[in-house]
Amino acid sequence: MCETVSADYAERTELNVQQADATLIISPQPLSGGTQLTAQFAERHAKPWLAVDPRVEPNALERVGTWLAEHRVQVLNVAGPRASKTPDHYRIAYDFLTDLLLE
């Protein structure tokens, strides 16, 4: 992990995408703001990415597990909306990632 020279979140977001094998976006759909920018950076740098909303996708764990295996992901960038915009999202993402890692 390296600190960026700039405080600009877009720079940090792009570096996170570039330095990972793939990006998982845990977010309500459609994507907007910084989460949409994350997807755009993944496209720009030809990095695999997947957006899921575990609240409405009953098979999200299976879908993500399959996707991770297909892409042989070693370093995963995980992104999502700011807590200030979706206050309950931190707990949703935390629980989802915990379940994913325990599966």
C-alpha cells in the first residue's frame, strides 16, 4: 500500500484498479459516482470487474465465487459507495465479504 501524492479520490481509485487483478463492486444498481468511476477505470485498463448487490441477488455469493475462480484473482480490489450516501452499506458489504471468505 502506498500513499498517493494527491488527495484526489479518482487518482486513488484508478491506482487501486490498476494494481489489482480484478475489482469487485458491492453496490446498489445502477452504479453512480465513485463506484461508476471504478467500473470505468477497470474498463479503461482492461481489468475484470463485477458489480453485485447482495441485498437483491440471492445467488451473489456463488456468482462472485465463480467469477473469482474464472479470473484466477490473487489481488482483489473491493469497491462500493461511500457510507455517507448509503449508511447501511458497510454492514452489507462486510457481511457479504465475510460469507465469501468463509465459503
